[in-house]
Amino acid sequence: MNTFPAGIAWPVRLAPFFIAPQSLAPAARFFERFPMKFHNLARITGGMRLAFARNSVRSSPCSRPALRDPDGPRACSPTWRAASRTARRGARGFTLPELLAVVVLIGILAAAASPSFVNGMRDRRVNRTAMEISGIYRLARHQAMGRGSAVLVRWTASTGELEVRQARIEGIATGSMISKSCLSVANWLDPDETEPVTRFNVTGIELASVELRDPTDPDGVVRDTADVCFTARGRTFVRYDFAAGFVPLLGALRVNVTNTRTGLLRSVFVPPNGVARLGL
């Protein structure tokens, strides 16, 4: 309750509230703590500045350790200098005698490995030749079944050649097609009855010896000539004399491809079903 006389103006009546010591105490405590808060803020911002500066600026090799690592060794300490000198001394190049010794060793190793390398290349040629012979017999069988007409594979040892010929398909007046079988072709070299498909010559292959053996026991007889004929139904006929007639193939006819230098043997088997395969 206000105890001042009524004649005194209201600012005078309210003055005790602004000048009383108890009303000024909070403000005094705030201003007393303000320098301490400002000092703490300055220290925080300074630490942030140093942290960002250390991450963005890389120290030189001879700089002092970081402020936050006062116990760390200096970059240019005597131990570091000795280690750097040792590293530079060990990074020297090769001398001329060392290079010559390496070249001589490489030449010796190459000379020792060259015979096996050459033999490996020749064995690869033999393998490729056997695979091509197997592919020729497979091609003839697929050609016969696909066209619906007989296809012949003729082997002639004197020329070292495998020749594939197919029987011509004849048309009649009604427009239907007549296919010839292995037995209906009188002369397989007659261009009016047959036509060539492909041929493969083995005489130009280095160190590759090719022979054809019939299915007779125990190891078959080497044949100088052989005609293997495939029908449209997948049957297989054979003859070993061009003037003789065809007979069904009984047993597996074998074509041996041998490397005359290394003795590597690869065999191509032609079974009665006509599906040629390469023996391991």
C-alpha cells in the first residue's frame, strides 16, 4: 500500500522501486559474470579457429608439432634425418654388371624352355587337325539329315585329302523332290549326280601323320581309301574300294592323327550312328 502523501507526483512515488538496493542486485550480478562469459566465448571460438586451421593447412616437414600434441617429436629431429638419409642411400639403381647378369639368366632360361615350347605348338597343331577331321564327319551327317539326301566323305591317303560331296536332288514334272541314297549314286565324282561341299588337306600340316583304320580286331587295318556315306535317316555306310558297293558300318572307324616328333596321338572315332567324336 502506497504511504506517500497525495500531493507528491507519481514519479516521485515510484522512485523507490528503481533506486532501491535490492532491486539493483540482479543487474550487478549479471554485469559481474559478463566478463567471465565473454572470456569463455573467446576461448571457444579461438579453439574452433585452431582446429579448422590444423585440418586445412598441412604443416611443413620441418614444422613444430601441433598445439594439441605438445609431447610429439619434431619432424626434423635427428632420428628423422638419419632415417631419410638411409632411405635415399638404399634407393640407388642397378649397376651395369647386375643388368648383364639378369640378361644372361633370361637368355639361358629362354634357351632351355624353347624346345618344350616348340613341341607344345606342334602338339596344338595336331589337336587342331584332329578336331577339324571330327568336324568334317559331323558336318557331313548334319548335311545329309538336313537336306534329306546322301552325303559322302572320301579319304585318299595318297593325296592326304578328305573330300565331302553331296548327292543332287532331282525334280520331276509334278514338282516333288526325289533324293538319292548312298546306294543309288553310281559315281560320286560325276558332277551330274553329286556336287562338292568342302575338302580338307592334311599334307601341309607340319609333323602330322594321318591314317584311317577299319573296325576289325584287334587294332584295325590301315586303309588307303575309304568312303563313309551318311543317309538322310542318319544311317552310316562304308566301303574301302571305290569300285565296290557300300555296306553298313559295324563298329567304330578310327582316324589317327600322330605327331611324328613327340609321339602325341589323337584319334577320331566314327561309330555306326555317324556321330564322330574326338578321343581323349
